[in-house]
Amino acid sequence: MNDGYDAGYGGGDQYEIVGYDEYGRPVYRQAQAHGQAPSQAGGQQPYDLYDPYGQHQAGQDRQSHQNHQNHQNHPGYGYDPYAGGGQQPYDAYGSYGSQPGWDTGQQPYDPHNTPSPYAPYGQAAAGTPQPRVAEQTAHIPQQAGPPDEPEPSAESAGPDGDDREYRTEQFAFVEEPTDDSEDVIDWMKFTENRTERREEARRRARTRIVALVVVLALVAVGGVGYLWYAGKLPGTSSSDDKTGGTTAAGAQKRDVIAVHLHDTDGGGTSTALLVDNTTAEQGTAVLLPNTLALTADDGTATTLAKSVDEAGPDATRTALDTVLGTDIEGTWRLDTPYLQILVDLVGNIEVDTDTDVPDPDAKDKGAAPLVHKGEAQTLSGKMAVAYATYRGSGEAADAQLQRFGQVMQGVLRKLSSDPQAATTTVQTLGLILDPPLTEKDLGSFLAGLSDLAKGGDFKTELLPVQDDGRLSAEAADGVVKDVLGGTAKSPDKDAAVSVSVRNATGVEERTAKARVTLLNGGFTFLSGGTASGTEATSEVVYAEAADKESAVQVAKTLGLSADAVQQGEVSANARVSVVLGQDYDPAS
């Protein structure tokens, strides 16, 4: 019984199927001659390539005949596990050699001669090696195993060439306890969670650091911007930078109005500049002494008091702009009756008075004072006027000027901060304002200062001047630059010698003739008024030794004798004072 796979292989040798291995592949051996018993085929065991142990040969021989029949009915694969009808069941545990007529090649069981399970191919089951005959070596056709199981590889072979798919040591982990595996898994989870927590903490820390840096940068930029806007950065302040300070101060926006208080009863004027620095949000009342030297439109030297009385508001405003380097927007003439009405309209004021002020209407000299000295004194309109114009015996003119500043600050604190309400108050006064100042402009300006005064951002500053009326260095660096944002430009001391002339001739027209003569001689004329009486001789007086030569030139210009020149006291703002006597002859 030959199998169809034998054709074309091994020349004339014929092979027959003797069984199938665990994968269903056929096992071949050399066919024997007809009529010869299996045991007579050379007396050798059949060489089984797929059963190295030789232990399943008997069981396979019992199925050999039936499987050979199935194989011829179904060529290509010798084992059909689902073939039905007439096939004997495979008895894997059947007794070896129980079927008659078949030589299993199995030796009788000897307990002392048990073959090794790892016996190499070609050994007999009894352990006696048998020589391999070349002509009996089977040629096995190449046939793949089941598609779902891979072919055995060299790596999977055992140490003795065993081609079994699995080795015993590969299943050693089955006997190990599972607690160790769970501990390892728990440790890996713990390590992973801790690593994640660390990474999350680092991310949060980086986020906080970035946010903090951004906040600090914004705060720094905002702080620098505010300091720059307020002009408080180092190098931009007028006190820190001599070259750039004026520009920084000048860049601030200021609204300036001049207010002149006219004492209609006692005479005289008091002047203050009301400044609203909208950039720095600071209000200031700059008090100007009457002795401040100004230059008139015709180039002659004059004082602030004389300019207000004689030149008028427009000329005075122009002269102040020239000396202080400011831009005065308007002039507010405030007579004492209007000041009294204003204080009454705002509902009285509170002032820290520095002296007792007598009642000007009192007939008895021992009457109680109208204004008492003390803090937070409530003043009515009449009391405010009396305090603002009062100058005690022996006091400097600046003391009265500072009282006027206190009254103005008290009025601003009580005035409404609403521009419309403040304008209504101004309109109620019935003032006649000098153009270009209007009631609406004045009301809005005073409302802004009122808001600053109520918030404590309003102060008074006295402009310091020297004895000759020119601005001092302190005034130039302090009040003029910082408060007014201007540049001091006092009349040049060396430009022209200022001469004060007082007429004591008894002839009024000689004052005008002396003025023309001095101006033509290159001197600055200052009017000293008219004496109540007459003088027989003229006098030319100088205060400083450096001005003696100038006094001699003045005497020559007026046609006076050199003996009239002498050293003594001179009037304010003048370097040389002249008293014209009856010996003065304009025609000479």
C-alpha cells in the first residue's frame, strides 16, 4: 500500500504511511515486499522522523490501515478528524502491539532498561543504538503544518536538539507566587503617581513664577509711567536737572489768573496769582509784593503797585508775563466791597488769624477788636475784608499780603466745586470783568481751585524779591520755575540806571520835563510823586558806592551842581533818588 506522495521521490524506493503525528502529518517508512512479514524487512526498526521516543509507534500502527484508506479518498492531507462512518476511534492508551499482523518494533518492557525521554533520533526503544542504513532513510515531502501554529525554529529547540515548541523552564513562573507581581504593579503605580505629582507641582510653580513676573513688570511700568506723568522721575525734576527741569516744569499744564484787591477805603492794592496746575493737580496762590520791579511798555522801570494804579490791568498783565515768564489768562479786579459780598455768599469762612484786628468803624479806641487772634476763626464778609487789608504798626508789607492770601484760600474752601454753581456765584456779585475773562471762565476756574482746596491740595507762596525789586535766585529757582513754570527775567541792573524823581519845586509841570531829560540821557525814570512842600535846593542821593558815578552823571544831565550829590537812603527799586528843589531850571 503506497501513498500518492511517494511518486517522483527516492528513485525506485517506495514508502508507505505508518501513522500520523500530533499535528496530523503522515509518518512514512520504506515499503516491504509483498508477502513479507513486517518483521522481515531487514530486521530493523522503522525510522520515525516525528516520534523520537518511539513510544507511540504501536498506537499509530493500529490506525495505519484505516488512515491509509482515508488518505486515498482525500489526497493532500492525510488526517481528517471530522471524517465519519466506519473509522475506528483513536486509542491513545491502547496496549502496544495488541493488533495481530503488525510488527511494532517494540521491545518487551524492561523496568531496568527504560529509554531516556531525550534519546536522540535513531536509537532503539531499548536503548541499544542501531546503525542507520542509507537506503532506509525516508525522503519526507515538504508539507506545512497547521496554518495556526508556527514551524518549530532553532531557537525553540531543546538543548539536545529537541524541536518541541515549549521548554520546561519557560513555565517556571507558574509556580511563583502572585503576591510579588501585585507588589511590583503597586510599586509601579505609586512611582508613576508620584512622578506625575512632581511634574504637576513643577508646572504650577512655573506658572506662578511667570504670573508673578508679569505682575511685577506691569507694576513697574505703571509706576514709572505715573512718575513720568507727574514729573517726579530723577532727572526730570527742576530741582535735580538744571537743564531739563524747566522743560519738565513747562510741559505741565497750568491755568493762571491775576487777582488785584483794591482797598476802596484805605487805598492800596494787593496782588496774587491764582495757579491751577492740572497736570500735578495742585493749586497755589502766589503772592506778589508791590515792590516787584517791572518794565513798562515804554521801557521805563516801574513797580507792581504803580503799574496796577496807573497802567491798568492789561499793561500790568503784560509786564508780569515778561518778568515771570508766565502766560496769565486774565485779570480779576476785586474791590473790597465785592470781597465782602463774596464771603457772605459762601456762608462765612474760617481762618487761622495771626493778630487782633480793630474795628475800623469803632469810635472808641478801647473797643473790642473786630477779629480776634486764634485758630479756625469764623469771619464774616466785613471781618474778612478788615483782616485781608490790615497792616499793623511797624509790620512789613508782606504781613498784610499773607493775610490776603489766607482770606482767598478760605473763600475757595467754601465755594462750590460745581462749575455751574460757582459761575452763578460770580454772576451774583455783579462784577465788571476785564476782557478776555468772562464770568463763565472765572466760575469754572474757581470751581477747580475749590476742589483742590477742599482736598488739601492748595497752598500759598510768597514771591521773594530783593530790596531793589528784582527777583532773587531763590525766587527764580523755587516759585517761578516750580510753581509758575516760567523763567525769571528781571530788568538788567546794568542796562540802565533807575532814577526816582520827587518834585519839590512847587511847579507840577517840572516832573514831566525832568522825565524827558533823564530818558534822553539813557536813564530809567521812576516817579517819586510830589512833595507836600517845597525845597530850596535839589538833592541827588545814591546808596552804594558803586552808584556814585551814576549819581554824578544824573546831576549833570539835570543841570544840577556836583555839590548836590551825596550818599544816603534811596527809594525802593531805584539806584539814585532825586529831589527837585527850586534851584532846578529845566531850561538850563
